[in-house]
Amino acid sequence: MGKIIVANWKANPSTLAEAQELFRAEVIEAAKYENVQTVICPPFVFIEELAKINDANLGAQDVLTFKNFSVSHVLVGHSDRRYKIGETDDVINEKIKAVLEAGVTPVLLVGERERNDDRREALEKQLSADLEGLDSGQISKILIAYEPVWAISTTPGAEPDTPENTLGAIKIISDFLSTNYQLPTTNCLYGGSVTEKNVADFLSHPEISGAVIGGASLRKDEFAEMLTIVSKINENY
């Protein structure tokens, strides 16, 4: 399976015209690489208009906005919602169930808040609560993204994780799912200050199935270069 790239625009850009221009440019680039699955998650206020351009690459940043539109993926559990809005694991759990029920793929974001937090404890606590009541068949349809808050570009003093540390986190996630749900393989993504300069460092590892791109997804030339890099990596699979 080829790598997946999820662009999370967060609250950007500021106008519909800018969003349309950026979306058109990124959809054109995505179409060049059939071996890369590209999902673009714009702010909810732009989804309806961007869906008129192309809904094949369209994702949503939250559950509340996806039901009226043809989106393929929905972000659930992003740290902005966990820590800035106060979204609880119970709410995240209900959202995952709603997304699955709609036949859409949830992208569940998990990760410790501070660099010195107990990573295993944080991940297992989130996974246990977020996946409560789901069976292995349902969980196999979820993309899980490891996105430590301290590595997200908008966090003060942020710097990207190392691929080695990310592989350790993915092993914790995989072991948890194997032990509790007997799932032999897990599609895990990495998010947190991913750029054209480091995307290959992460995605050259087969254990890392893709990336969630934040700030770099707003720079269309850099995003285009990242897709080129990822496509070349996929050619080796």
C-alpha cells in the first residue's frame, strides 16, 4: 500500500479565494501521483465550495462538518480540540463511531503533550478510551496518527520528532492493538513539523504509513515537492 498524505490546513487561509487557489493547485499536484493517497482538510467554512471543485481529495477537520459533504477522511482527536477546546476522550470515542457509521475513514490523532511525559502511558490511555466499544474490524478501518503536541509547528519551541522516536511510538501503538484487538498490522502516520526536508526521513520507514502535514501544506510549492518525494518512496514498495 502506498503512503498517505493528509494536509491539515487548520484555520487557514483567510479567504475563500485563497482557499480555492491553494486547493486547485494541490489537487492538480495530487493527480500526478496515483501511488500517493492525498487528503486535504480545509477549514469547514470552505468545504462546501471546495467540494464543487473536486471532492475526491477532500477531508474534514472535525465530525460536525463532514456529514453534509462527500469527504473521505475526518480528523478526530487533534490536540487543538483535546487541549484548547477541552474535547474529552468520551467525545472523541463518539465521534469515531459516528464517522465509521457513515462509511468514512477516521484519522485518530494521539500523542503526549510534553516531551518529558510518559509516552507509553499517554498513548495507551488515549487509545484505550478513544477506541472503547469498538471491535477489531472497526478499528482496522481507522488511521492512527502519532502527533506529539510538542512537535507541532504552532507549539512554542516546537521541533519535529526523530524517526527513531516515532518508530518507538508506533511500536507502542501496534503492541496495544495487537494485545487488545489481535490486529497484526497497523497503519500509523506521523504528524508534527513535517516538511520537504524531513518527510523522506520519516516515510522511508515501512512502519510509517504516511504523514499529517500542517504548515507546509499551506505552501503549495513545498507541498508539491513533498508529494514528489513521497511518490518516489512509494515506487520502492
